[in-house]
Amino acid sequence: MILKSEHLAEKQNTLYDAIIVGGGAGGLSAAVYLARYNLKVLVIEKGRGRSFWMQQLWNFIPNVVSGKDLLEGGRRMALDYGADWLNGFVEEVTDTGEEFQVRVKYRRKNSEYPVFRARYLIAASGIMDRLPQLADMHNVYEYAGYNLHVCLICDGYEMTDKRTALIVGSEGAINTAFVLNWFTPYIYVLTGGAFPVSEAMREKLAAHGYPLIEKPIARFLGENHEMNGIEFVDGSQIAVETGLISMGSVRHSAYLESLGLKKDGEDLLTDEMCRTSHPRIFALGDLKKGLNQVSVAVADGTLAATAIWREVRRAAPTRKWEENLQTPAAV
Amino acid sequence: MILKSEHLAEKQNTLYDAIIVGGGAGGLSAAVYLARYNLKVLVIEKGRGRSFWMQQLWNFIPNVVSGKDLLEGGRRMALDYGADWLNGFVEEVTDTGEEFQVRVKYRRKNSEYPVFRARYLIAASGIMDRLPQLADMHNVYEYAGYNLHVCLICDGYEMTDKRTALIVGSEGAINTAFVLNWFTPYIYVLTGGAFPVSEAMREKLAAHGYPLIEKPIARFLGENHEMNGIEFVDGSQIAVETGLISMGSVRHSAYLESLGLKKDGEDLLTDEMCRTSHPRIFALGDLKKGLNQVSVAVADGTLAATAIWREVRRAAPTRKWEENLQTPAAV
């Protein structure tokens, strides 16, 4: 059920088998599996995560689907099997040793701060791509996720042999040009002037014929979500057919900081069932080491849910045929 | 394109980047990714694999879908992006060191035996569940994949608190009862008399109240794909609401035998990108160690395709902006 204010008191007394932070591709998959294992599960979703912005998932079989349809379909499945759902923001997680206490900010206005309890925690809160910060962010959202892409693996195909603006946030990210050029060699590299570019990198770009533009972006040009050019603050413009933003990402994992989970760089380390270094915390999808793809997150949800089910099941008393057994006459 | 007889001569001269053996969930995912990486890929599908028989995938977001729709949707996606497809059976794979030569039996009658070439091989040919072998196999197919299940993880939920026939092929498989009882304690264990049951197992079943029936099955009872009972060869019957077949499975991997890949038991060992112990052979889904779930196979396809793309890309010459570059006037 979808939890509203009137349910919060009762549900804070429930000991969930698992609380899932994040209702994206991984969290939804975990929720469906856990609910179908007849376990008590609560999904807490803050809204407008990474998949919300995906206009088309081109590579997730069996059908091209939008992020919104993926989220809505998965949510409906999880609810149908009995999962609980709360639209809220997880502020803090405390481990008592026996259970987790998960403090949530519910409602932006007149907020309440319920604390939910669970034996297992699934961190499925993902990451969010950094976008160019223009004065008019509506102009960015008009194209981001359409033909202004954020994922080279997902959307490289869509850029094949097109004039492409590669918008980067650091010198390291300029190297994306030398992967993007598998798909297209017609690459403008745009730094926005946000950082200095080394002489070695300037020479490498020049040798490839990729123009380096260091002026701040004023706005994206185009219409109907189809970007066809970029205007700079000095009024100059370039005509492009597509764009790729490579400015890094922000992790939605502040609530995990106090728990001291092991990482490789910023990625959470997990075992083959997505278990972190904490035996009752699992991490899915973009938060963990590995490829940031919807298909991977969906499989991660399967694995984490199944690992949790196995432990809960093995710890539970076995069920015998207790009813007054009527064996068939002939047996 | 779908390859027919008239294409075989030309396509045998093509050096594919990868040949995928098996057009199930994993193979289709790999095909879609590889094709979107602008690589040349051929899928060889023998037909009627495990997912073909799945009536509903209850746990693969965002929508409950049938196996046939999964296969048809994924196939259409792969073809749209330019993958080649052949309905045929892979008989033998030879590694020349530089490429694989894949010998295929094409057409059951008037067979041809084309040999296709690829740099990489993806083994996605999966497994098939063993089914009870009755005189009338149509009677088995009438219910298998409907409410006569083959996967406890997938369909345990559908058996919740229902009278269930557990049909086993070995004493070891009887232990499935003590996992199935998470979902339902109303379990009949049916051996068909195919093997002797130890005294210890008899006592364990009796202690749980699960009847052990060792008579051969004559046929499944029911109508419209809804099994509601089982009749034995002596004419006796039991009424059940659902069934679970746990008779092991057959691997579709004879073509790999000569390649000496490392295994754990029968499962192929792979790294985190699904690469086997052979650097140019990847294995997906049910053939490899891990959970046999559609979501896992789909992620495996993503990983293997991406690993192959990375290697092909890094070995390829870099693409420069070769056309007569027109930089925008103001830059």
C-alpha cells in the first residue's frame, strides 16, 4: 500500500524484513522479489531519480520503454504483491545491531519525521548526473534525456556520425571524446571555461581535429526537445545534432555515511549477491562498483532480495502440514 | 536481418565481431547491446528454449510478460539495430586462435551446414528443465509453465498455501520440499518410483506430514492449462492446486565441450563481465554459476557485450574529424 500520514503511526511499529531506499530500477526489482517471497518490505522513494529522466530505454528487452513507464510499471507490480511504499526522503539510518531504524522526512511542507524499522537495508538510491548549471534550468531540462544525453554506453548509438557537443566538467572527462569517437568523430569539446586545459590535452584534441570551446554556455537551441545548437555567452553559436554531458555525478548516499561501508573509490564494494561489507546492508545499481545500466540494477535487485529471503527463511521455523490431513483414499 | 538459404554463402565470408549461441533473454540482451555498439553480430537460435515455455514472467519489471513476448520483443529490437539472426542449431565450434568457426545445422529437413566466423563467442544457449516422461507428452505440455511450475524462486509465490505436488527425480531433489514449505506446507512428494528413498528421508517427510507417493504418474488432470489433480498408473488420484517439477536440467552446451572451459560442477566459471576461462568466450544466464533468473541473464548480456565492445574499440584505429572541418565563425 502507499503510505499516507494516517498510516505512519502503525507502520512505525512494523518490523519490516527489508527497507529499500530508492524506487528506481534496482529498488523496484528487489521490492517485487521480496514481496513475492512473502516478506514485509517498504520502499522509500524521494522522487525524480535518474530513471525518471530517461525518455527511452533503448537497450532493455523486450521493449523500448520510457523511464517513467519503467518506474510506474514496477511500482504497480510491487504494490500488487503487497509491498508498502512511501514517498519520502531518508535522512538517517541507525543500526541497533538487531535492526535498522530509518528516519524519513515525509512531505516537503508540514514535514513529519517517522522512523521505520527493518532487519535488512537495501541501498538503491542511486546517483544523479551533474548537468550544466545555466541561469535558465528549464532550458537544460528541455533537452536533457532527449538528444542531450548523459550516458555514452546507453546512447552512443544515437550519436552515430552526428555532430556532437561533448560537455565536460574536468580535464579527465575530456577523455570521453576518445571513447565517443567510436560512434562519431564529429566532436566539439565544451568546457564552459570551468577549468584550465593542459597543453598536452590541447594537442591531443587538435591532432584529432576536435574543436575545444572554452566559453561559458548561455543556452541550448532547438525546439520540441530536439537540441540543434548551442549559444555561448558572447553570442556565438555552433550547430550540433546531439550532445553528451560528462560532468560526473552525485551519489544519493548521505544516509550511509555513518555506517562505514567499504568502498572502491566512491563505489560501494559488494559480493556476488550485492551484499556490502555490512552483513545486513545490500547495495544495488549505480551505488555499487560495476556498470551503471538499468539491466544490471534489475538483476542486482533479484540477487539482493534472494539473499535476504534465504537468510530469513533459514532462520524461520519449518512449516509442517498442520491441518487435519486428508490423504487421498487410494494412496 | 533474418538469414535464409540465399544469404548463407555471403554471410559465411563475414567475420562477425561476435556470434551468440542462443536467442533467449541473455542472448537477446547481448545482441541488442552489441548491435547498438555498431558491432557485427549473429544470433543463432535453435527454437523453443526455456523462456519460450514461460507463460508469465511475474518478477521482471516493468510489466508481467510472457516468455514468447520477451523473445519476440527482444528479437525485433536486435533486428532493428542490424543484428543478423539464424534459426539453426550449433553443432561444433572450432577456435583457430584468431577467430571461431561455428558450424550450424540449418533446417531439419534438407539440412545445410554453413560455417560462420566470429572473433568472440557468447554462449547463451541455456538449460532445459527435465519433465516427467509420460506416454502422452501433450498432457505434460498442457500444464508445464502454467500451474505446473519448474522454478521455485520464480513461482513459489503462486503456490502460497496451496496443495502442491512436488515431482522429483532424485532423493536429493526431495529436499526442495524443505524450501517449498516457506510458501506452502501442503506438499505431496512424488518420486514416480524412479529411485529408492532412504529411511532417513522417509522419517523426515513423515515428521513434516508430507505424504510420499512412489507410484508412477499416469497423467495430469485438469482443463484449460489449469492442473487440478494427478492420476497414477494404478488408477488412484490426488487433488492438488499446483505442482512443482524438480527433476534437474539438461545443459545445451555440447558445442563447448572441446574448448575445455573451467567449471564449478556443471556451471561455467565466469568473471564479473561474464568472461569464461577462454578470453574470447563469454557465458550468460543459466549456463554459468549464479542464479537462474531472466533478470540476471539480461544483465549478463549487457556485461558481456560491453566487455567485447571495449576490447574491439581499443584495438581499432581512432577516428579523427576527417571531413573539411567548418568551425563556427565565432569560435
